[in-house]
Amino acid sequence: MGLGREQEVEIFSPPRFTPGEKVRATKYVKNDGTFPRREIGDILVRKGDVGYVRDIGTFLQQFYIYAVEFVDDGVIVGMRAKELVSLDAIPPAPAPQPEQQSP
């Protein structure tokens, strides 16, 4: 008898992001009451905001929580991997190739 849907335990794998990595938020994050000096429901991070991973912690011995500093907004917010995408891991665009001359 289970207690519900079994979820993946992220901490069995290495973290997806590393400290110093540049990331972009893929979702809006509102204050759930844990962010000081801000009203519950205030938007802390907007989809598309860019920040840097400062630290990595865990939650419930199951998930990684990434402390992301959004410099432009002056906030550090704990976020899950599914709420972020790396901007450092994007491969560079291929360099233009010179055109082939025909004989």
C-alpha cells in the first residue's frame, strides 16, 4: 500500500547546476510567506529573469534546492531544478563555414 505517486529522489544523482552557473527562471516564483519583508503573493522572480547559483541545499532528503541570486532584483531565492535552465551549458553557435568554390 503506497502513500501516493512515487517521486524521483533527485539527490541520488549529482546536482544539475553548480555554484556560479548562470541560469534563467522558467517560472514565476511568488512569496509563499518564507521570504522576509515581502507580502505573501508578491512576485519574487519572473519567468525569464537571469541569476547565478550561489549554493545548493536539499529539501526533505529528496530534492536539490538551488539558492539563486537575481542580481538585478537584489533577491536570493531557493528554486528547484525544474524551475531553471542553464545559460552556461548552452553550446555556442557553430562558426560560419567558408563557401566551397566549385572547380
